[in-house]
Amino acid sequence: MRFWWHLVMSYREVSYDELRQYCTPSKMAILDDLFNVIVSGFDSVDGWIDRCESQLPIVVNRLDEMAEN
């Protein structure tokens, strides 16, 4: 299943070094915090979202918005 998933996904994963190259230091700090939360357990992700939501824009799927209208 995992192999199949990798074949059908259309996005390209980025390395940590690529993130460091293209993200600002403040965004990198937020991402580092997220990575640490994930390592400690997915139950903590909601807390991370609550802490960081005001610092990062919320991603909105505009296709869903258009379908609602």
C-alpha cells in the first residue's frame, strides 16, 4: 500500500535542507516545533495548531469554497 501511495502522489517531497533554504527563520522555528511534536506523538498536533495558528495563515481549499457557492 505504501509503495502504491508513493507512485500515485503528484507532489514532490522536499528535504529538510530545502526547507531551510526557502523558509524564513521564523517559519523554520515553527516547523521545527511541529517536527518535534510529531516525533513525540500525533496527539500533540492539536496543541501545536492552537499555538501556531495566529502566526501562520490558514490553508483554505478554494475549490471547496467554490463548490459551496
